[in-house]
Amino acid sequence: MTEPASPRIHAQRIGDPAAAHRVVLLHGLFGRGKNLARIAGGLEPEAQSLLVDLPNHGQSGWTETFDYAEMADLVAAQLRAGFAAEGPVDVVGHSMGGKVAMMLALRHPGLVRRLVVLDIAPVASGASRGEFPHLLDALASVDLATLERRADAGAALRAAIPQDAVRGFLLQNLRRDPDGFSWEPNLRLLRAELPAVMGFPDVSGRSFAGPVLWVKGERSPYITDADAPVMRELFPRTVRITVHGAGHWVHAEEPEAVIAALRRFLIEPGDA
């Protein structure tokens, strides 16, 4: 079922409404809620999940600026109106969605029971840590007006993005309607505000007292040992694990390992 939406947030529930656990899943840059459907399915039948399209992605509305605090507040309002109306829920966020999830826990701790952060740290992620500037530029370079079919976009991106899996993931954001092709994400805003996307707000004086699982992809540059002190300052009850063989898209590359970790942390009895 589709969750009743705020003016800017689209979300969809997956699983049994009577399930004992409720889990919110927040995607990363270039993603959408349904990219995490496999993870949601892996948490059934014990959990019902809410797949959220974050602002400027999927079917959610676009904003004029990029602001993690605003995004967290929009998600909080959505949760209070429905999914978390009866009490705190578990929140899982990947990359950009992980930063939103951390801000949600810090700004609205009463909404969050347990937090899982997938392959991102609460610090500014410079261009040296990843390839998002390159990917945004590549997508923006595609001349949508000349496309006759989706495969044309794939061909146009092949030289800049040779990895088939990454290219295929990005092409899921290409929408076709009677007027032609368009990108669902707000590419212009995301490129213009990339420093904010890659950054993390000043959250001095805030902390989240609940249990936190911090998941790193072994081959990813987005979490380093130097990030651990600030993570523990903001989230004192943090446990960190590494998924071997995985890169930044850890949940897509090693879904069974991530599902197993989530089930142990969110569903099986006992504290982290």
C-alpha cells in the first residue's frame, strides 16, 4: 500500500501491518525507495517496512535547496503522521539516506528505536572518497531530446560509466512519458549543491542514546578509521561491522549478508 504522503514525501509500505517490527528504509543518492525492496523482503515476516523516496528522488517532490536537517524533518513529519504514530521505529539508511537517518535520530530521537547506517559517516565526504561528481556530470551530459529508447541512454553513458551494474542502476532513474524522457532525480540541484550532499551538518551538542549498527563495505572509501571518534561521540552505542567483498552499494552487492546483519540487530532478541 502507498503511505499517505506529505506534500513532498512518497513512501510505500511492504509487509504485514501486524508485524512486530517496523523498519524505515532510506536510499542513497540516485536511488528510490523500491531499490531497497529486497532488503525489506528479507526482514519479513517479522517486520513491516516503509520504503521512502527522499526529496529530489523517485516520486517525491523537488526542493529549492539541499539540506539534511530539512530532509530529516520532512521524514519525521511523515512518520508521525502514519508509520511511527504508535511509537518509535527502526531506521536504516544508505549513503545519503544514512546521513538523513542519522539526522533523524539526532533531531527526533523519540521516533527512532534502533538505527542502522550503511556505508557512510557523519562527516564531510570529499570528492576523493567517491565518484558522485563524475556520475552526476555523466547523467547530465545525456541529450534526452535525442533519445528514442532507453538503450540509447545506456549507450551514451557506456564510455563514462563502463560498469554495467552501476550504469543499469542509474538508468532506473530514467522516466519516459508522452513528452519524452526525463530524469526522476533533480540532477541540476544535486550537482549545484554537491558540497552539501557530500557534507554533514554541524550537530554540536546532540547525540542519540539508542543502539546503532554501522555497516562498512570492505572496498568502500566512505568509512575510515578516522571517522570512528565522531561517530561514537554522536552515537555512543555504536557497533561497527564490515561486509567483506562489498563496495559502497553494500546492500546491493551483498544483500544476504546485509539482511542477516539487520535481522540479528533489529529482530533477534537482546541489545546491541
